[in-house]
Amino acid sequence: MSPTLLIRPFQTPARGVAQIPGSKSITNRALILAALADGVTLFTGALFSRDTRILIAALQSLGFEVSADEAACTIRINGLGGRIPNARAKIHVGNAGTAARFLTAFLALAPGGCYELDGDEAMRARPMSGLLDALTAGGCRALKPDGSPASGFPFTLHTTGKLGRLEVDASASSQLLSALLMVLPLSAGAAVSMKGSTVSEPFVEMTARMCEQFGRPLERHADGSWFCPAPGAYSAQSSYAIEPDATAASYFIALPAVTGFRASIRIEGYAAGGLQGDTAFAKVAAACGATLKPANGTLVTESWSGIRGGDFDFNAFSDTFLTLATVATLADGPVKISGIAHTRKQETDRVLAMATELERLGIKVAPTAAELRADDTLSSLTIFPSKAALRRVAADGPITIRTYEDHRMAMSFGVLGSFDLFGDGRPWIAIEDPGCTAKTFPHFFEALEALRTNFVRVSVDGGAASGKSSTSRRLAQRHGLLHVDTGAHYRSLTRALLMADASADDLASVKAALSKLRVGSRLITREGARSSALTLDGILPDDADLRTPEVNAAVSKIAALPAVRTFLLEYQRSQVKYASDQGFAGVVMEGRDIGSVVLPDAEVRIFLEADPEARAQRRAAEGQSDQVTQRDHLDATRKTAPLVCPTGAHRLDNTHKSLEEVVAEIGEFIKVSALPR
């Protein structure tokens, strides 16, 4: 078990491109189909996770040539047209449901085969009897270690190589039916029918569509049975692209619901017309208040400002129900999730696990965890949201969420933990065994973190009263950036030097005073923006103390001293890392040498200017009496870091523009710079 992971809440809207791996469901189906094909198939965009590695290793142990390049996300497999090279093998499937079910049916094609199969404790409790009963009726024998008939792991499978007409009870898992459908074309005269109905019907449709993609379309009789009108080996594919995982995408569709309504997350390869039924989660999100924009195989979640309650049937895309269940704790009304009875027999009893952990967070659910433990037929879950309850329970420190070795529990609660519950960035959820996400999404938490580190640096330079502060604060507020006012840095330092009896005319006194100062940072909120304020010796001066006549009179001369500017330069540059560490989407830094000296490689560099008369009026409105033209002359003629328009900066005259017009114009530059690099 990997260490507990503390989830750091987002204090700014999430944005960027979600790095979603290939679909496990498609990758593992494709591996089976390619092994049954005649020739070499190359997969691109393949998933490399615990489940897929288990299936790859199993195929290799059966004698298939399988090579993989994890860095390139490619897999190459040489199919043998239905022949299985090794008639005997020992295979361990871990807790990989697809590998367990698909391999069992796959092995039934071997004449005279004898295969010992086992899995983790959790896999031993998962449904297999429907598949084993069907294969036994078709001539195979599945025996426990003591020689009695087996209904689950561990078992030894004795195979005949013929399927015939099979009937399967797939009510517990659609994978039991999908496993038989994939091997159906390799046994002439074979047919598969169901006892009753199955769950997660879209996954059965996925299987049938993939069989057709590999050259063997399946048909369904009026009585519901499946057959292959043209049986035979599948056709190898020179290149087969694996779709990104739609279930994994659900976490990033939901993320804006907890990180702020100005979020913008782009999900590549997410298309309603694809193979995966779990794309239906987007419709649920939209019904709950999400603003989604699908276009050209991508989906952008622009916002989810307020989660609406409701009643939703997740039977067809049940892997995503946990995503909604966690964010439902923040909704405006109860959320009922039905059609999930079969998830009680997946990696864990997901309904019980979810109810248990939500109750540990103080959330009321119906049925309760106790009721679910007493009755395994209960098949829905209603969540009664309460942020107040969450705050009460987490007030004394983070709550550790038990994941029950279930990757989807870990990822769903990872999204919920991204919510800034206390409004100060304080972590309140920790994930037990975060490494369990290796089953389908090994780098989930890195992908989550990346949506706060698609970083943009904005420098805003200009003379006195050019609008730097108001513009920068509004940009910070609108785009989730950390605001840094370097003018305040110089005012703070000037005040400290004056208090130490240092003078701009006595360089030795300035250097002596500087040598005794310790600089630090503190987050403050000012005019709706989160700003980094300079502390000296741990003390944050009052804003009024930085605007006294004495400071106003001395700041320009003090700021012009090379020793002072050198003293502050590294500190100002360190604000980029500080912003990143604090979870901001970027930093906007204002001053008179930001784009030219402090951040010369900033992604967006702005130089603001306005008519002297307009600037003088602005200064007067602020209650300041300093002369802007004199300040300009001092700033432009100082020897160290003079005020200039940085090369390549966007020069904006805001004399006759409103603040909103200027912010919107700069916002367009930020959007361009924030595109994936």
C-alpha cells in the first residue's frame, strides 16, 4: 500500500488540457481481438496500467509475441488467428476484471488446454459463475483445487477448443457476455444467448463494434442471441488508435464544480460518437449545471457554478457514479443515484464504500451504510449535501478517505478534496493508498496537479498612475493569478530604511540597514484579488504606513539605488515559484522594470501608458500629491533598471479606455499564452 496523499485544494479555477490516458476497456478488448487476429497489430494511445500489464503478461505467458513502448503508448502484438501456443500455463489476474473474464473465455479456444487461474482476494469475490457455468455447459471444466466444480477464483480450466451454443447469466457484469462475444467468431456454429438481461449495455455495444472493426461483425437474432454470420480469425490492424478513457474524463468534467466557475478544462478525444458509453456522464453534468462545449472530438468544461440536485440512473455508465456522488456533497439539493446494484460486486462494494466514506465526512446518505451492510440487494444511493457538515467534521484536521483498493474511490475523492472548503487553501481530505489508481490511471494525481500548474507569467509595467495596480488586481481576480505589487515592495523597504535612519544620500547606511532585514511573503486579499505582500522580519506593515508623506517623498530615490534593487530582485523573481506552490494559475507582477529586468521572459508583457493629465487626475483621486512627470523623469533616467517599454511588450494606452476594456484586451493575450506549449 502506498503512503497517504494529502489533497491540496485549488484556490483558483482549474484550467488547461486534461492529460487522460487511453481507455482500459478498449485497450484490453483490443489485446484479445489482436491476439485472435491473423498477423501483427499496432496500438497507439494504449493505456499502461496494472490491468493492462496483467493482460499483456498473461498473453506473453501463453506464448504470444507482445512488445510495448510505454513512453510512446504503443503496443505491438502478433496474432495467431485463434491458435494459443501454450496448452498449459499458470496465470494470476490480480483484481483485473476485464483480464479475468476475457482470458477465461479466450482460453476456452485451446484444444486440450489446462490452465490454472487465480486472482487477488478482491477478485475471488467478484462475479465469475455466470461465465464458468456457460463454458462448462459448452464442454469445458472449471475445477477448484480440491477437484470440485468452481464458481470463481482460484480454478483450473480444462478446455476443448469448441464453444457451441452457450447461455450466460450476465446480470452481475456485462464483461461476462463481452468475453464470450469476442471469441464467438472463432468457433463455427457457436452462438451466445443471455439468461435475462445484463447491466452496462453500452459496454456490450462497445465489444460488438470492436469485433466489427477487427473484421468480424456480430449479429443479434430476434430472440436476443448473438452469432457471427462469417466466422473465422479476426483481421490484424496496421494501426489501431485507443480512445482516451471516458470514465477518467468524468473527474475532469467534475473538477470545475469544485475549483471555481471560471475554470476551463479541455478534454481531447472525448466524443459522444465514440466507443464508450461513459461519455453519457457529460449529459448528467449538464443537467446538474455544467457548461460544456463539445467540438471536433474535444470537450471543454467552461464552468459548473452550482451543482443542482436531481435523480439520475447510472445503470448504463455506472463507473462514473462515484464522480457525481462525491461532488453531490456540495449540491443545492439531494442527489439520488440509481441503477448501480451491480457495482456492489466490483473492485469493492462501491455503493457501501461510498456511503461509508461520505458518512465519515458527516454527510447523510440513504440508505445508510449500516442498512447497506445488512441488505446487499439495496441498489441506489441518495446524498444529502451539507458544506456545514463537511466543515464540522474536517475542522480538526484532514479526514483520511479509505479507498478499499478501488481506483475510482481514490480519484473521485481526490476531486472532492480539491474543493477549498475553508476558503484558505487548508487541506481537508487525504487519500489512503493513492497508488491504487495504477489500475487504470497511474498518473491521475499528477494530471490533477497539472491543471493548476499550466502557468502563465504576466508583467505589467508603466509610469506612475498608468493603471498598473487596478489592472493587475483585476487580471489576478479574473484569471486566478497571484498579484504581486513591486511598488509596494519598494515602499515597504523605504519605510524600513527610514525607520533605521538610513538615507538615500548615505549608501553605507542603506547597505547596513539592508543587511539586517529578512524578507518573506504573506498572502492577503485586496480589492477582490489574492496578493503576495512583502514582510520584513516577519512583519507586514499597514497599507497606510506605506503611503505617508515621508515615504512618498523618499521612495523614488530609494528605489533608484542599485543596492536596493539588487536586494529585491531575487525576492521578486521568487514570487513565480511562490505563486506556483500556492496553487495559482500564474502570476501577474506590476512595476517599472518587470518585463525588462525581473521577468524578461514572461509569457505576457504589458506596458501601460496614458496622457500626463489623465494620470495626474488619477493620482489626485487617490489622495496622492506626487508629480507624475517628475516621477517619470526619475524612473526613466535612473542608472539601474530604468523605466522602458520592454522589447516585444504589448503597449496599451488606456487614457480613453475603461478598466474592463483593458483587462479584456490583456485577457486575450493570456488565453493565447495559456495554450498547451
